[in-house]
Amino acid sequence: MTSSREHIELSEAYGAHNYAPLDVVIARSEGAWVYSVEGERYLDLLSAYSALNFGHSNPRFLQTAHQQLDRITLSSRAFYNDQFGPFCRELAEFCGMEMVLAMNSGAEAVETALKAARRWGYDRKGVPADQAEVICFRNNFAGRTISVISFSSSEEQRRGFGPFTPGFRIVPFGDAEALEAAITKNTVAVLLEPIQGEAGVLIPPDGFLKSVRRLCDQNRVLMIADEIQTGLCRTGEVFACNHEGVKPDLYTLGKSLGAGIIPISAVIGSRDVLGVFDPGSHGSTFGGNPLACAIARDVIAYIRTERPHLWARDLGKVFIEALRAMNSPYVAAIRGRGLMIGVDIKPQFGAAKDICKKLKTHHVLAKDTRSQTIRFAPALTISRADLEWGIEQIRAVFVP
């Protein structure tokens, strides 16, 4: 049997990047658990950055995939397929919107939303040609394409990739006054994550999302909610915007929309906004493919009937309360909503990555971000018993 070390060496020799600092090579998975090539069992508290909200190898979605595999997996964009129309209708209704544009990755969904906002600004708002501006927030993360990193405030994300796409303004996250000051007659959209995930699970002040909505309405600006990580029940609500009762003009969704089986993303909005696209102005070879649409339709049905956001809300409280009760000398701060939790590690005890490596020896997998923060994001289907086992392993590391 090939060892993890041999797999890692092959990856490093033939791959162009290395995103696996924990040096674990996964061979199979089930529920909230993954198994290494050596057969070691680990509790996965990262869930592929929330792409696996509904667990690894969920039998329900595997069955849906198998059924669709026996019928049709891809059709040319010159033809419709029998899953695409129902998918668009069901997702639009689910979001309380009118139209859907399907893509593949989260970054593609964000790029699509930006294109829609710019064209809407020119065609509907009357912004002068090539003058459209989009306001984003410091410490954002929306992917790694050129336009997306153009509005990143991370120099590591941007280093070596210029020149960058113009037309973006960056303001501090959670600062409504700074946002108001940044809006001009050429502003077409405000793009934000309701909770910033890659930045360390940063939650804005109460009322901030409502302020964004109000400012957008007052200035005829689109509010784009990047719910690719926070959406589909992760934070204890179906959408994180629901925590403040706010409805954006556009949602971007991805990750768990494909149930961890196949990539699918989407932009969802009104006919007034998404209707600015005419035939041929945007598209994707695999966007809206029947296999992805069939799985995504079942994800929507699952959320409607099983209401996993309520389980995430309840277990999230258990998890956060247990972390706080540890009174760990390592921990500077704990914050989260639902099962999206960030734990800041005090610098004198090392980087968050060092703590994650210690957790791995206790068969718990988590991931550091922004040097000093550990993100915990278990599958929303995790059992209470499995979560409590994981909490005990965390306590063994956090309380020396």
C-alpha cells in the first residue's frame, strides 16, 4: 500500500501548488469522517471549506447522482436538458428570486455577478461607459481569478499577478459610514460576504447588513451577497443574510450546492438585473449540466424538508459554549454562528497551523487561516456524539 508520504511526494513533484499543510492523504470518506491511505480515521471539522455541508458520501445524494449518471451527464449549450429548467425554477423560488444563471465554481459565480452588475449599471442606471465601480470590503475572499484578486486586500493573493482589473473600491468590513462615503454616482454594486470566512470568521456588527441594504436602496446600487460559504444552512439560517432579515439583489451560491459530489454554482436575482444578459454574452460549457443540476435540485429538496440549519444552530451553540468553557490559555477569542466558528490563537503559543497539527495527532482535522485563526466547520449532518468526541480531542490540545 502506498503511504501518505509517497502520495505527498508525488503531489509535490507533479503538482503546481501545495495546499495540504497537515500532510494527510485521504482515500475515502463517510459522514463526518475521512480515512487516510493508511486507514487512519479522522473527524473532519473543515468540510472542504463548507463544500460538504451535508456530509461526505451522503447516500441520498449519491443515489441521485447514480440515477442521473445512467441517463445523461452533459449536453451541449445548443440544447436544453431536462434538469436545467426545473433546477432554475426551484432555486429561484427557494431564494425568492426570478432568474438563475448557473456556473461551476464560486469564483465564476462572483465573476458572473460582477458582469451582471456592470452591465446593469450601464443599461439600467445610466453609468457612463467603462466607469462602473463596485465596492468591496477589506479582508474579503471570493476566489483566485484575476478580477477577484483585483479587489483583494491580501498582498499574498495579489503578488505577481498584476496588472489588475480596475473599478473596485475597498472599505473596512462592518463600517457603514465608510461604505456610505465610498458610494458615488458610478457605484453599481456592493459585494460582501455576510460573514467573512477566509478572514477568520469575522462577523459584522449588529445592523450592518441592514445598513448596507438601506444605503444600496437610497443610492440605486445593487447589493450582492456572496453566500458561497455562508449559505445553505451553514450559519444556522438558510442564508446568513437572514440573521438580519435582509434580502440582497443578487445571491452567489456554490460549494455545498453540489453536495460535495460535483461543482456547481449560481447567481440568483431579479429579471431586471440578470435579464441584462442577452444570448451569447455569458456562458459556460459545463454550467447547468444535467448531473450537477440533478444533485443541486435534491440539495434544495433536502433543505426544504430536513431543515438542517436548525441542527446547525443547535449544535453550533453546543460547540461554541464548550470551546468557551475550556478557558484555554491558548485562545484569544472565539466567535461564530451556527457551525461556522473561528478561534484565535494567541501569538505567544505559536501559529494556528501549529495547533492544527497537534489536533491532527488526536485525529481531528481543522484548518488555519490568516495565521492566528482556526476555522471549525463540521458537516451539518454530524451527530452530537461525534461532535462531543471531537470537542474532547480539542480540549486535550487546548487545555495543557
